Amino acid sequence: MTTATDTPARHAAPARNGARKVRLRGERSPLASVALHLTLIIASVIAVFPVLWVLLTSLKPAELATTTDFFRETTFVNYTNLIRDTEFLNWFANSVIISALSTVIGVFVAATTGYAVSRFRFPGKRGLMWTLLITQMFPVAVLIVPIYNIMSSLGLLNQPAGLVITYLTISVPFCAWMMKGFFDTIPREIDESGEVDGLTPFGTFFRLILPLAKPGLAVTAFYSFITAWGEVAYASAFLVGDENLTLAGGLQKFVNQYGAQWGPMTAASVLIAIPAALVFLFAQKHLVTGMSAGAVKG
């Protein structure tokens, strides 16, 4: 005979089993976990392997540069010869100056342009936006000759200013579009509150909007810096003379038609990567936020 107390027990057991099935359904199977971890390990090894190879090669003597004997004769002679026998320090200083100017000016121009396009209506606004977008479609090979002719007519060849202007033409259009999308996510009520407090548009921009735009500014600064720090084509075409080269142009001195000087070149590559890594570590906490916010609206 079935009693009244047995009925709830019978219904409770299936309910618990169903809840258990739902909970297990969202869990990853052991085989899937193993496959996922193996994939991540393989991807990590592939990503780290070239960097590790360059680092270890820079610590080997010249006669072992193309071998796999990484720890046979560890030495820092490549670094000492690089700094003592080449113009590396001049190349480094030139790159720092050009990259710093490109970053500071690029952030300022991109931020003000993005804010103006985001907040104000003015004649030619749509044309300006299309111009910023279309300039990103031209490859370096197409632009290098006309920009070279312009810089030559202005007397800016073999000058840091010419290279800074060139890098701004690369970074500013993209960064302005991104900053425009980022400013679109900031409520306009903040601008209105600034007007109520008697701030000018410039005061509102610098005192209220920019502090809220730090993630976007970080992405803009990072992109502008990397564009100037690692660019090769324009630096090689616009600068001549060992003392005037940037790091990217200086590295080409270690490669000729007869071979490559792997020791100094790998040592220089390691030293070149350090500032870029430091800038990335400084800006990384803002990169994801800034890029995702800038992609919300166009």
C-alpha cells in the first residue's frame, strides 16, 4: 500500500537526479579538459619559442650562433660589442625621441579629433570621417613615394620631424576613429554639467572627459608608440647616415648580401623589445577596456 508520505519521496528523487544531470551537463569532460590544456600549452610554446630562441642566441659566441648549443658557452660579448663598436646608442636615442614625440602628439590629435567628431556637428564632418577611414586602406608601398617627395620639398628628409609627421599620418586616423567610438560611450550629460558650471568646451574636454577616457588614451598611446618604434620602411627611406638611423633601420646594418651577423642582431633585438614590453605592461590594464569600448559605436 502506498502512503501519503511515500509520494513526495518518489517525486523528490527524480528532481534531485534531474538537478544533478543539469549540473553535470555544464561540466567539461576529462578528455575535453586534456585537449584544451594541450592546445594551450602548444600555443604558448609556439608563441614563446621565437623570443626564447633570439634571447639564447644573443648569449652565444659568433661561431655557435646557428647551432643548437645554447648553454655551451654563455657570454655577453654580443651586447658589449654592440654598444661599443656600433652606433646602437645613437639609434636607441633617435628611436626614443621619435617614438615619444609621435606618441604625445598622436594622442593629443587623435583625442581632440575623436571628441570633436563625437560631440559636435560642423560642415564637412562626414567627409572628415570618410577621409580618416579611407587613409587606412592605402599600403605603405603606395604612400612611401609621395610622402618622400613631400618631405623632400619641405626639407624634412633625414630629420626626426619628417619621420614624426609620417608616423602621425599612420596612427592618427585609426586612433581618431577609435577615440570617437570611445567618446560616444561617455554620457553627454557630463558635457552639459560642465557647461552649467561655466566651463568652456576645452575645459570640459580636459577636466571632465579626458579623465574618463584613460583606457582609450592608453590604447592610442600604445598604438602610436608601437607604430613609431618598430616601423622599418619609412625609417630606412627617409634617414641616411649611421648616426641618424633609428633602431629598425640600424638592424639592417647587420645583414648584407654575404650573410648576417646573428650575434649583434639578436642582442639588438632583445634590447629593442624591452621598451616595447615596458610600455605594454604599463598600458595592458587599459588595453582590453579601451579597445572594446572604442568598438561599441562607430
